[in-house]
Amino acid sequence: MTAGNQSKPIGIFDSGLGGLTVFREIVNELPNEDLVYFGDTARVPYGSKSKDTIVHYTDQILSFLKTQEVKAIVVACNTASAYALEELEDRVEVPIVGVVKPGAKVAAKESKNGKIGVIGTKGTIRSGLYQKYLKEYRPGAEVFGKPCPLFVPLVEEGLWDDVLTRTAAARYLKELKEAGVDTLIMGCTHYPLIRPLIREEMGEDVLLVNPAHETAERMKEVLELWELNRDPAVPRSDAPYRFYVSDDPESFRDFASKILTFPLPLPEKIDIEAY
Amino acid sequence: MTAGNQSKPIGIFDSGLGGLTVFREIVNELPNEDLVYFGDTARVPYGSKSKDTIVHYTDQILSFLKTQEVKAIVVACNTASAYALEELEDRVEVPIVGVVKPGAKVAAKESKNGKIGVIGTKGTIRSGLYQKYLKEYRPGAEVFGKPCPLFVPLVEEGLWDDVLTRTAAARYLKELKEAGVDTLIMGCTHYPLIRPLIREEMGEDVLLVNPAHETAERMKEVLELWELNRDPAVPRSDAPYRFYVSDDPESFRDFASKILTFPLPLPEKIDIEAY
């Protein structure tokens, strides 16, 4: 990294819209940073697809972010973090942070009874990566992984407070409650959007971990470590936040406005298969 | 078409697994024909994606099917039929049949009161193609289109007879019942898998149209018209049914075995982006 890199943006990507919950945490934690977001809306969801496919898609996205000259990368998608990060991190020349490790670290630290639940897509749970890190950070921990494949479509339908979502939650979370977990990792970027409903189901005493928040904190540490913080004295670009998608920009912006509190510029559509 | 084309297979494609409900109807209707199926499992679902993206994906799949030397093509996916068929049909040199037109034709013919419901993905309903053909085949028909976006994930989770699917069905179908439709087109290949539940909700008197069946009949007519029927006297190839997918072959076969009644060969994974 040469001098001047501080002014470059951080790249953030996700399979689609869910990563905006990570984006908003990074805006809060690092308000001086320019950000580039890519959502792979033409190929969403990633959660039920194979490791090979997710590695291939992630590889293309990393190539795209390289053309955006990002100084650091956040893999905001849990499935991509779980399946592709270890595979691909050597391939990028900038620091790269996924959501799994920071989420696992805080859960391992905060759990009192060592019984930790993880909910996520089929891919995230099947990968076993949360489980692996949790046991590394807290030897002896008992980890209960539970895929919740209907949560993503329910959230994307806007049914954040609806009997359908509540019925699905009751079903998915039953065994985690019965196992007596005192900490639950919301291991998919969509899930914080139904946090109140998960809270209701799990009860007040269970700690809900949103890895998005811990990931933003981790990115802050990384920028300091690499001396990559943007100098707030340097005037900001006209477009500090840029958005790219692989499918229709308008529908992305419509949904995004439910998650972000500021008006979004229209995303630019790119041909991700070309990378 | 030159002589000898009769022995070539028919190509069938879908965004994923749902098209197997069309495949099985074609097996029933045309037992002598060889078939090649492609399921775009790496990019599934199509239902909420934009027209541009669906046209692009369909274009790639048509290029792939060309390499398989098919003598005719069935677009088994309603969303692809609705968004891409009119756009792309001139580009292929073999007869091509979608599911929308045959489904609309029989519904227009069979409805007594001229009130016809169509359920499908957001894309299929938004395209307005069922609505257009219904009004063409039956001027004066009243058409009620209703997107049912949760049906596909619910079916893919195997919840074919489940309170979640029943609750979603009650919600989606309410306005169609209230509108007094006497005919309902199941305008997505996944929906015939929850036919009993749709039947329960709509009551015994409503005609449920599965375009898969009408599509198979239409393909039979087309083969006769073009003199493309396979000669049953010519010995069959060792692999009369071949399957290709863009994601993991094993999980495709697992699900497919719930829909088809014969053991499937393991599908071959192809890189659809390369076409």
C-alpha cells in the first residue's frame, strides 16, 4: 500500500440486500470512510447453493472490487464468508474481513454457560465455520447450529412482523431454546431485520449477537492497524457512497430505503459474469 | 431440418427444479422421445428478477441447448416464458414452446363465467403475458393475476402439506375466491406440487389448470406438424434422459427424486455463464 490509499473507499459486498445491515453499521462506526457496495441481486440467494458456486461468485466480485480500487473489503454475506473467505483471502492484496469470525469472537466471549446457538442459511450452517471458530475461541463450548432457510424470503417479502414469520421462527428456534443456549448468533445479514421477533421467541435473557456490528468494529481496528483511515481534513468526494448491483437498480433502491436512513443514489448495474 | 432430426432429443429448461413437473408430463405424453433437461440451479430463482436478467439467462441456455443438438425446445419456466420467449424465439432454428400460451388457451376455453385467476411469480404476473393471451383467446374475460412469491421457497423446503404453506395459500388466494373465478391457472411449475392444498383453499368447483400438461400436448402437436417424431423402431440410446445443472448435481438429484418416479442419472454440471 502506498501513501494516498487512505482516500480510497472500502468495498462491501453481499449476495443481495441483506448486507446493507452491515453497510449501515460501517457508516455508524466509520462515518468518514467512502464506501462501495455491491449486491449480487441477479444471482441471489447464495444460502442454498454449493460451496463451488459461492467461491466462483465471490471470486468474480473480488475482481470487480479491484477495479474500484478499494483499500479494504468486507464480505458482508455470511454464506460467502463461511464458504469462500479462507479459500480466496490470499488472492486479494488488501485487508479483507468477513462477518463470521467477529461474530463468533464476541459470542464466545459473552456467553455465560458456554451454550451458543447459530442460525443462518443452509450453506452457512453446513460449512461449520461458526462452529469451528466458536470452539477455537472457547474450548468446551457447546454449539447448536440451525439453518432457517425461510427467513430470507420472508424478510424479502417485507413480512418482518407477520404470523408467517412468527410461525417459522417458533419452529426454527424451538430446539435452540430447549438446548438452553444463552447466546444466539444471527448468522445471516437478513436476520437483524426481524430481531424483535427473534427476541420475542428466545426471551429476554438470551444475548442476540449481530455480527454486523462486530464486523464494523473489526474493520475499524484493521484500518488503524494498516494506517488506512481516511483523513477527515481531505474534502469528501461528491459520491461517498456508491452502489452496484447485478440486477435491476430501481428495485434494489426501493428495498434499500427500508434499511438505510438516508436517500440512496440509484445503483449502477454491472455485468458481474464478465469479471 | 434435415432427415435424421427425428432421432434428436427435445430440450427442456427451467430456472431450477420446478420444470421437472413439465418434464414428467412430456415423458407421459411422448414416451418415445429422448429428452435433455437443463436446470439453472446456480441462479435460481428467476421469479423476482428483472426482465433483462431473465432474457440474458434464457439466451445463454438456448445457446447451451444448441450444443446439445435438440430438435425442439420447451421453456418449462413460466417466468422465462413470460419475459423472454417473444424476445428470443426468432433466434432459434427449431420449434420452441413455452408454458404460458398453452395454459392460457385451455383456461380461456374451459372457463364458464369468464372469470379467470392466474397465480405465479412476481415476474410472470408483472409481465402481463397470461393476461394478454387470455383476453386474446377469450375477449371479454376478466382476469385476476396474483403473485405468490413465497410458494417457491415453501415448496423447495418440502413443506407441501404444512401450516405455513396453508396460511400463505389462504392469504394469496383470498381475493381470487372473492372475485368468483371459476378457473385458476397454476402459472409456476412449482405450484402443481401443492395442488391438493390449492384445491382445498379454492374449493371443488374451481377448475385448476396445470399448463405443464397442456404444454406437453402442444409439443406433441408441434412434433407432428414438423414431422419430428422419433421413430420407435430405431433403437433407443443408452441415456434417453440427460440432465444438466449449473450448481451441485447431487442436491438436484435428491430433490428430483421427489418429483419423478424413475431413478435419475446424476446430472452433469455445466458453466452456463460460458454460453
